[in-house]
Amino acid sequence: MSYTVIKLITNSYYASGIVSREFETVSGSQVNDGLDFLNDILTDKTIEKNMIPYYQKYTLPAVAGQEKYFIPNLESVETLVFFIDDVRYQTRPINRKVYFGSSRANNIDSLPFNWHMERCPGGANIYLYFFPQTNYPLEIWGLFRLNKVQINQDLVSSVARVNLGFCTIAGAGTLGIGQLVINGFDLAGTYANTQALVNYINTGVITNVMAANILNNVYIGNASGSSINVVTSGNADPADCVTFYNFSTTAGPLNQTFFPMVLDEFYINYLKFSLADRLCTEFNFITPVGVEKQLAKYDAWIEKMSAPLDLSQTKISTFANGNNISYGQVNLGLGWTVG
């Protein structure tokens, strides 16, 4: 079962009340606005990481003598380990003040039992100490940023998949240089019909990419699970070209990247109500009470699942040296302090 971005946007407009479910359809400009607002919501999760419920594994090689490693889209680290032969070794996170401000020897290469993460544009840097003395695998479990989506993307697919839409072939059906480039491969040539184009892609000219012709709609998928990048210069002669309903090769340059997006149905529902609320804000409508209630429920559910409450406690002895508890703390706060 598929669930496309355009279906999510359409349902959000209906939930918001901006578009009547029975009497109106969502216009093209409304769809484009909805896509922009949806990607804004996904981008906001970069600073609202408690609303990302999916932990992922990321592996990379440690490099002998190298301290800093850039991890794209990384938001937070839950665990970091390294492997030597078949043995897994635990590491310990330390804060910025200790890592960058404490005394240490910087000319020792050994086992990296300490690490520190610093967020940066596009992801995060991981700093290791000691610097690795040789090359071995590192493994991170953490939260990663959600990718932006495209209008005809499937939100429940484990592989990158795109529906270019209904294929129209005019004249000789010529794709000029730069008219349709998929994952860096230029499909310039002449195609008699839609199936001819699909057959050519399926010869393996684009690594791991396959195509399908379903009722003259062209579907592209990446079997490796990697992204699909579709580019056009958009300056073809409309009288002699190949173009698509969802991706025009004639109406100006386009560059779209499609990532695998495996979202659970509950998270798609959350995005639907979140987008409905954003649409009301952007178009100066009052958010329906039902949308507000549902969004509040999903906020609470997802945050509870993604960031469980910290129930640890710190005890302060009234007899220990260096800890001063005032009369007000004892009588008003009953001795409780923030750890």
C-alpha cells in the first residue's frame, strides 16, 4: 500500500476546512504551498528532535590519528561503539567543557573511549579521544534529520520511488542532452513510445535503477535503497519531446531528489494534522478544534515514545561539606533541588 505526499497534502486541506471535502478539489497552487509547508514542518524537527520517533544505525570507519568525523543529518547520539575483531567496545560521552577545556595530551593515539558531539550545518561532528591508533569500524545509534519530500513521493516505501506521471510523446519523441538525467545518467535519445523509454532504462544503464510502465505512467525505483535524483534543463521543443505530467521536461529547469521515506501510519497521521494546523496559520484561518485536539494527542504520544521522562534523582546530604540548603529550600521546597 502506498501513501503519497499529494494524498497527505490533500487530506490536510480537507481536515483544515480550507477546502471542502465534498464540493472542492485542491488546486495546483494549493498543492505547491502545502508541499512547502510540509517540508517546513519536517525541517522544524531538526530543532524539535523529540518529535522524531525513529532511531537509525550509522557505521563509519575510524581513521588512525583522526579526531573529528562529520556525520550528515545527525541530530543526537544514543550510543557510540567501536569494534576490534569480533569484540565491541563501549565509549563514554563527555560534555563540551570537559572535552575542549580540560588538560590532556594531544599526541597519543590509542583506543577512543571518550567522545563529544557538536551540531553543525548539515549534521554533526563527532570528536574522539584518544585519537584512534588504527582503522576499525565505528557504529552510532541516534536520531537523524527527516529528509524533505517531493510532491509525488511515496511515504511508506523502503526504497526511493518516484512517479514521473503520465508520459506524453510528441513528434519523434526526442530527449535532448540534459532533458532527462537520472542519477547522473543522461537519457538523451529518441523514443517511439513510453515502453521504449522504460525498456531502455531497464537495460541497466542506470545502476540499481529500474522503471515500470503502468497505464502510461512512468515509475522509477532505486533497488539499492539510495536516493533518486531527477534533473532537466527544461528547454526542449514541445512539438518534439518526451515529457511527463508530474515532471515537465519543457517547463523550465528542475532538480528533484527523492529519498526513501518509511513512515508509520501514525506518523503520517501526525503530519496530516500538523500540516492542517500550519495551513490554517499560513492562510489566517482558525484551526478547527478537532484538529487541535488530535494534534495535541499525537504530540504527547510521540514525545513520550521518543523521549521518555528522566526519573533519575540527585540526593543532597544536609551534613555534607560544600552543600548549603537555605531555610527557604527546607520549608518551601521540602529539600528538593534540580539536579
